Amino acid sequence: MSIHQASCCGGKLPAPPAGSGQSDLTLPLAGFSQCHFSIASRLQAFAELPALLAATAQARNVASQTLSLFKYAVASHHADEENELFPAVLRSAAKGEEADKVRALVERLVAEHRRIESIWKDLEPAVKAAAKNQPAELDLQAVEALVQAYLKHARFEEDEFLPLAEIILGRNGNHMAALGLSLHLRHAPMVVGHI
């Protein structure tokens, strides 16, 4: 066996097709053809490498952005609603039916926050691995469940809770202003003074 055949074909000569009448004399030529086929197929795979690398880079980027989204935006948003918005609307709601409705809406929204956070907690380790370009398996059903749960939650809040909150807080400009100030103070950078 020649060095050429060993390097291209992994040390194996292809067997001539049955009934081809190919003699041992033409077998080396078949080895060249097999090498061409092998090289060409590996080069075709190589041609896909730029797209695979781009997809890998995009996957890392999306994973990193999603980690930041949940660490900063989602956590902060849920805390703002639960610590500021929901209590402000509950305090300002008219006693009776309106207050009961607000309380039921708040209970639902808080439960949805916990569900979203729970699904995320299960997905987070794989997303962290993907962000570090480590092997990761993301449960497609869990990803879909998270996305759909959040979209449904946001749509419900936009359609039901926020319009009601605007009506309730809008009855007294001081209540809306107090909520604005409270939110501002939650997010204002802490100033360290010197005496």
C-alpha cells in the first residue's frame, strides 16, 4: 500500500464493486477516486464551519444576554411591581369590590412571577454553560414554557392590571407621584457622604 493511499483512505483500499470486473491492476486508481471522494466530503463539511462558528457565537451572545436579562431586568422588574406598584394600587383601591379585584389580580401576577422564576431557575445552569461555550442541553419545552408564560403574563398585565392601576392611582395625583418617587428612590445610586 502506498503512502498516498494510507493517508487518504486511512490505510484501507476500497473494495471493487461486485461484478465490476475491476482487476487488481486498477485497484490503485480506485484508491485515488476514494481519496478524492473523502477529501471532497470533508471539505464540504469544512465549508459549513463559518456558519457553525457564527451560530456558536450567536448562541453565546444570546445566552449571555438572557443571563443579564434575568439577573437585572426581570428580577428588578418583579421587585418593583411587588414592592412598589402592587402595594400602591392596593392602598389606593376603593374598599370593597375594587380592592377585592386588585387583590385577586395581584395574587395572580405574583404567582406568575414565581412560576416564571422557577422555570428560569431550572434553565439557568444550561444557559450559563452555553454562555461560556461549554456543552449545554436546553430543554426546548422548558424554553417554550418560559417564553409563553412571560408573554401571557405581560399581555395580561398590560390588558388588565395596568389600565386598572392607572384609573385607581389617577384619581389622586399624589398617589401617582408617590409611586414615581418611590421607584426613583429604589433605583437612584446610593450617595456616600463625607463629614
